[in-house]
Amino acid sequence: MADLIGLREYPVSTVLKILLQDKTTRKNIIFATDAYSDLNTEVKINARTQLSPDLILGLNANVIQPRVYKTLAEQNERTRKKAEVFTPAWICNKMNNHCDAEWFGFDNVFNIENGQEWTTTVKAIAFPEGKTWKKYIDSKRLEITCGEAPYLVSRYDAATGRPIPIRERIGILDRKLRIVNENTDNEDEWLNWCIRSFQSVYGYEFQGDNLLIARINLLITFVDYMEDRWGHRPTDAALRKIANIIVWNLWQMDGITGTVPYGKPAEAYRQISFFDYEQGRNDTESETIDCRIYDWRSNKSISYRSIKEGK
């Protein structure tokens, strides 16, 4: 189980503090689920509890894990409460192929489908007139309610847990990194366009454990491609830079309202008293915060709402 996300292992352990950040609140992401409320922990976990390194590393290694390893009862409960259903890799591939067929103007760009299997194309990707590989890298993609981000990266099949070799991966970011591999000749250029690839993919998720796993999946994907192409791990500086991009681009949000789940963290402006709870008052419900993301080409943060409303 730990092999898929490895909270205590490289590369996650190197940048775990970064991976838990919420750029909008300038605190940490929250659990946003009661799935951990029955755990016997020093800090009682509820939906509004922030994820901290000490807290999550104090849990058993198999507590925060991909959906496929959760008990069937917990899977059903999360599906009932949050409509959490993760998509098999072959469906992600089919949908990503459709999007790429629209962009390129022809089918079978990255692979050829065969039922629930696929065969990766071997030749370098050709680009239609008027479009270049750099434009493909910079084209923005968003996975809504991303869960563990199976449409963005495909380290494993989210429905079965089966690891997927690099050459067979079908995620949106995997495709961009393949393009980078095919069109760069040295490590500096490769890293530059690898960074731009990460800057061009986005996703949001309500539940904090899913979001953390999604961020980890993108981080490990970066290490996988670096080791595969150049035969060594990225520097800690490069790892931190990628982690920071991931944290901006994969953020915690209520997709219906475009705001931080449950509103402004209570400790950000005052402590909620016992009297408040007794009276049924919870100011975090009413003080909402619009989620912010980053426009890397303009080098500024913007609200998600402004994009959604076309402002």
C-alpha cells in the first residue's frame, strides 16, 4: 500500500510540508471528511482539521491511502456522501484521446485503443500545420473534482491499483512529458519545458486526503520521468519548485461555490468558543473565501471565480 504514495519515503518526505499547503488560506489543507474521526489520535480529527506533517505521519502507514485500498464499506460511504467514484484508466485514456483528437485534428495520436487496453504509438508525435509542440505544452487543462488525479497522471489505475509503466501512461501530464522528451536534447531545456508542463495542468478536489494523494501522484511522476530520461533524481531545489507549482495548481475547493470548503479557518480570525458550539454557531460557515490559483504566464495569482465568470 505504501508503495503507491509513500508518505515517509522519498520524494514525498522531502517536500511533505509544501504538499500540505493551501495557497488561498496560507495555512494547510483540511481533511474535509469525517472518515478519520474515529481514529484514536492525540488531536481529534474532524472535517475542519488541518493536515500537518506530525499529524499524518503519526497515523498508521495504511490510513491515508488510495481509494482502491480503502475498505469496501468506506468506499461506499464516501460515494454516498461525496459522490466519490474513481475512473478506470481505460476510460481516462478514451476521454483524453478524444480531447487530443480535437486539438490535433486526427485520431490515435498517443495510442491506439483496443477495448479496455491500448497500444502506445511508437513514432514521435507529429503536429498539424499551425500548431507546435510548445503550444501543446502550454495548452491549459483542468481536471474537475480530481480525486487522485487519474486524468492528469496515470502512475497506477485508480480503479484497480495496477501500476502503469511510463511508456504506457495516458494522463494529460504524461502526454505533455512525452512531448518534452521527444523535443529536447539537454537536461536544462528538458527541465524548463517539464516545469511548463506542470504549470499548464490544474485540478481541484474537496476532500483533503484525496488532494494530498493527487499532489503526491504528480510529484512522483516528475521523479519517474527525470530518472527515466536522465538516470538520476532531481535536485532538492527542483523538487521544491515542482512541489510549489503542484500546490498552486491542485487546490482544495468546493466546486459548487468556488470557495474554500467550510469557509475561513477559525483560527485565522478568532477561536470558536465552547459557548458558540452550544448555541449552534459556527462562523466558518458564513465567512467564505474565493479560491485562488496561479497564472504562470502572467506571473500572478487570480481567483478561480474570475476565470469561471470570464472576467
